[in-house]
Amino acid sequence: MYVKGVNNFTLPTNKVISVRGLIAMHRRLAQSRNRLFRGMGNLLAAGLLDRRLTGLSDRQIGQLMVDEVGRDFRVFQPETTICQQATLRLLRSVNGAISTDDLASQRWHPPCPNCGNEMLFHVGIEESDFYECVWLNCGHRQSVESDKEEKSR
């Protein structure tokens, strides 16, 4: 999913930084007391993040909006409604309309094998899609592929 020479930003250890890693780096730089890091570092981080985001699908961008953007809004702000509408549009199926299968899959939430709470579907960002337990202390994740294998048995 990377375009060689454009989207690869590596650490001195030659490890590629993930999208979430770039987001965290961008946030740290924005809060830096050092003006040079805050100014130039933010420009660099924003450019790298922008290049990396161009390689993601609409559904992956929608999931990032849920995970990274939507959590900072309050319920009664207009930005919340706008963000929710944009997220719903991005999470729609490929042809732009929500199919019957999409609606059915949104209604069904598998139970967590560890604690019994429901698990919510997440579109994977640089990883496969997965279900995650709603109880934060549990933290159980289950890949969608393993869930499909269990149903076919």
C-alpha cells in the first residue's frame, strides 16, 4: 500500500512509522515547548501524514475519523453532527450506497469470548479488519477472518 519513496518514512532503525504513529508524533510535536519542533516538526509530520492518508481507502479514513477525530468532539457541537455524517458516508460500501448486507453486518455484534460484552467492528488501518470488545479494560481484539472461519465450521 506504500508508494516507494513517497509514503515510506522510516525511523533510524529502518522501521516504517504507521499512520497511528504519525498521528501520535504530530500531536507530540504540536505540544512541544521548542518552537522549532512545534513549527517545522508539525509541517513535516502533517506532510508525511497527508501522503500516507492518500493511500488509505474511504472506509479506512472513516474509521480514523471515528477513532481519532470524533472522540474530541462534545455531543452538542455542530462539528459532531458534521463528523458523524462524513464518517457514515466514508464507511458506506464501495458503490456509495448502503447495501442490505452492510445493514445486517452493522446490527450483529459478536460477543467477546473473554468477558461476554459485545464487540464492535473496526476497519483496519494498515492491518486487517477486526472486532474489538466495547469494555475498555478487556481490550480483546479478534480478526474478521478468524470470525468467518469459526462460522463456516
